[in-house]
Amino acid sequence: MQRRVISILMGMNFQLKPFYRNISDEDLLEDLRRIGLSFGGKIQREQYNSLGKYHSSTVEKRFGTWNKALLKAGLEIITLRDMTDENLLEDLRRVAMIFDGKIKMDQYNSKGNYHSSTLEKRFGTWNKALIAAGLEVSSSRNATNDDLFENIAQVWLKTRKTTENGRYG
């Protein structure tokens, strides 16, 4: 299995994302707005990092803090009062439905209104948050080397297709 994955990887062209220099404030804010509006005007760093053109650290460095950038972009700041236990669990259930009821932390981070670390802090652990939401706890933590290599190959193939389609590059 490892040999098959290695041969797949060796036959692929690796392409780096474009390196952006001298990005204007307005370009950063416009990209932040674009992604933020797709999440209803409330966005977290992880959501922006997965879909935005730039990285949240670039945005933070330019505007001082993430919240200052959100305000300048005309977006809402997610506050602690927005994060009641029931709001967190409702959002967790909503995202779990997208993934057929089973959900992992990275999946939640890509589609959730909050971050998995917020749920961990509120409920003690990720699994306790799943239980509180009435969801199934995933127990697959020990992957074999073959599983890991297969996953790398799948990610690479998906990324390559995405890049070839022009979605990210």
C-alpha cells in the first residue's frame, strides 16, 4: 500500500499557492467581507483560513486584532453572549447533519459558527460536547500507516483537482 501511495505522489506535480505581496487594506477587507457574508456576517479565523484568499494572521497584523478587522469590514464580532450552551450544541447538531450525523473536529471547524476548542472548553472535551448534543462519539483515533498513506493520496488528488479547476490557485 505504501509503495502505491508513494508512486502516486511521485507522479504528481506539486504547486504552491500564489505569494501575495503589497496587499492593500481594501483587498484584505473585501476578501474578509466576501467570506464573512457567506457565514451570515459572523466569521471565525478558521473559517476564513479555509476559504479566504489570505490568512487570518495577515489580517490581524494589518489591522491590529481580528475583531478590529471584522469591524472595519462591516462584519459582526462573535461575543461570549452569543455562545450559550444551547447555541453551541445547536450549531454542533446542525453541522453534524451535513456530515450524516457523525462529525470530527476539523469538519466542525470548517462549517461551524464557532471553533471546536470553544466546545472543548465549555463541555470539558470534544467527546463530552458530542454526548451533550446527543451525537455519536467517534472512536477511530488509531489509524494504520496504510490508512494514513491512503488519506494523503486522497487529499493530494482532491487538492490537485481543486487547483486544476482554478478554485484555489
